[in-house]
Amino acid sequence: MNWSESISRAIEYIENNLTNDITVEDIAKHLYISSFYFQKGFSMLCGYSISEYIRNRKLSLAGHEILHTNNKIIDIALKYGYDSPDSFTKAFTRFHGSTPTEVRKGGKIKDFAPLKINLILKGGYTMEYKVEEKENFRVIGLKDSFQYETANQEIPKIWKKFFKKNIFNKIKPKYAINIDTHMGSELFEYVIGDDYDSSLKIPKGFEIIEIPKFTWVIFSCIGPAGMKMKEINERIFNEWLPNSNDYEIAAGYNIEMYSNPENYKKGIDDEKYYCEVWIPIKRK
């Protein structure tokens, strides 16, 4: 799959359906790819979630209509999928900084233009990885659910919560696990944890999570943990998977493994810190 072509087709589909109730599943079906794969790739490539992009486009067009036409505000709200004046006014004001009524009286609006794809040549470098089958295993960790749309802002909070639990001597941040079993919902689960040890008492707020048996492609990362993980994940979804003739994603799991969790905080700035990204795969 060519990501530039897929994103272009997705943008065209969105533009043709902005007055309809568009879902991630609708777009993915149009592209003949999994919604999980599309959602992850779009977010990493474009910098925001697909639902955020659609909402911003709708509010941008709604602002233009309010400013440049005499159409009733309630009709414009309904046209772009808002069932009540209150919900429309709140979303509109957050986006534009002014209420619909203020804009109708001559206020300013913000423009959010459709994405345009520019071809940039990439490649010519290596990505170190291995393919390995692993039996199912259990992790004990702190788990929470997040929306794809706000995950980048919310996930740091669960890391702070983990370190505040004062259980670092027993449970270490060996894994950071994304779980989206439906591979297409707006929510996913995020776990920070360690290999489960049955001899330990489960701390309050922690859970045991079972990771199924899969064949994994495991990518090596050497460098500052947070920065390197982000870079490798982007390259996996935007470059390695689209160009793989052999494999595709098998399930909605994404695991980050930190080889030296005792020094995780130090690893944030360590140029030689080693970690891995695991993606479950299957043959095409």
C-alpha cells in the first residue's frame, strides 16, 4: 500500500462526505485497509487523529457559512452533524475563539484547509528487526483507557501516576502496551507494567493482563527512550509496513519494551539506551 495515495484518497473521501456522519471504519473500508492500521498511520503521518481532522474541517466550513451566508445557525449546525445548538456553540467556540452569533455579526474565524500531499523521497537507511514467535505471557501493570484523539496529552499522566505509586522496587516499567482488540474503536487501552510474578501481591489499582501468543516483528531502538520510540513507531507505520511484501498487522497490539527499566528515567536522555518496539504480524 502506498501511504501517499491512501491519504490522498482518504482526504478526497472526507471532503465528499463532510455533511455526513463519517467514521474511521467508513474511510478504512473505502481504502480496503483495517481501521486500526489506518488510524495509527494517519495520526503518525499527519500529527492528529482522523476524528480531529474531520471535526476541524467541519467547523472550518461551518464558520465560512456563518460568516458568508444568511443560512440559519441551527441549520448549519445540523448540516455538520451537531444535534443541539449548545453542543455546536461549544465546539465552534473552542475552535474559532468566537461564538457563532459573534461571527455572524462580523467576528473572525479560523481556517482549517484540507491536507495536501507533497511527495518527499525517503529511504536509503536500515531498520534493525527480527521476527520471533512468543507464547502468551502475563503482565502486571497500571491500565487506563484513552481516546486516540487526546492520547498524546493524556498518556504522560499515567506515567506520572505509575511513579507515584511507590512500587518501583517490585513492579518496573518494562513494558508500555497499546491494546485495541477491536482494531477500529475510538478508544484503546494503555498499560505500563512488568512481567507478572505470582509470588507478589497485586498492588491496589494494578491488573494482570494476558498477552496472546503471536509472531512478533521486533524493532531495535538505541537512543533517548521517548524520542527514539516515537521515531521508530512512525517509521514502522509509515514506511516499513506499507512497503512490506510479506507481513501485515495480525492484531491491535503495540508493545514498547525497555531493556533496563530501573534506569528508565535516565534512559530518556541516554544516547545509548536500548529498547524495542513489538508489532504482532501475520503472512499476507
